[in-house]
Amino acid sequence: MKIFEERIVETVVDRVCDVCKESVMTDVGEGRVEEFGELKAKWGYGSKSKEDGNTYHLDLCERCFKVALLALKDHKRSLFMFDDDENNLPDEKFGLNSDRC
Ligand SMILES: [Zn+2]
């Protein structure tokens, strides 16, 4: 015999970018998929800026992810602009995972 009861179940119905608040859900065919980037950090005792125990997690839409990526790319360029080794300068593949499945 099956015994039933009503339960309230929380279900993810949307996911929004933590910067611009736009949905990261995209309609694909008859379904919806999440297209997002994440920025995460978990700092410990060795943190240089006293972030011990702090964790960060930002969900990012594609546009805001690109803004963050460009900011990091510019920062890296400024760090190595006078470096003799041109391999230290970011290129168009900066951050791109080359071993994606
Ligand atoms: Zn966004």
C-alpha cells in the first residue's frame, strides 16, 4: 500500500546573475538550460588580506563573465607589460580551458 501526503518541495525555477540580475536561463528547444559563469573563492589562514574563513560565490551571466575576464586580462597585462617574456602577456585564449570535453 502506498501512503501519500502533500509536501512542499523547493525547485530551482530560475538563476540570475549576481551583478546585473538578468536570468542565466536560456530556452533551448523545448527545455531551458543554465548558461552561466562562476567566480568562487574560499580563503583560509594564509590569506594576505585577512580573509580567513571568508568564501565568495558569484553567479555570472555571459556578458558579466566577459567583463570580469577582461578586467583580469587587463590586470595581467599591467603586471607583465614590461616583462621580456611575451608568453606572460594574456592572449585571446586567456582563461580558456584547452582540455574541455
Ligand atoms: Zn550579468
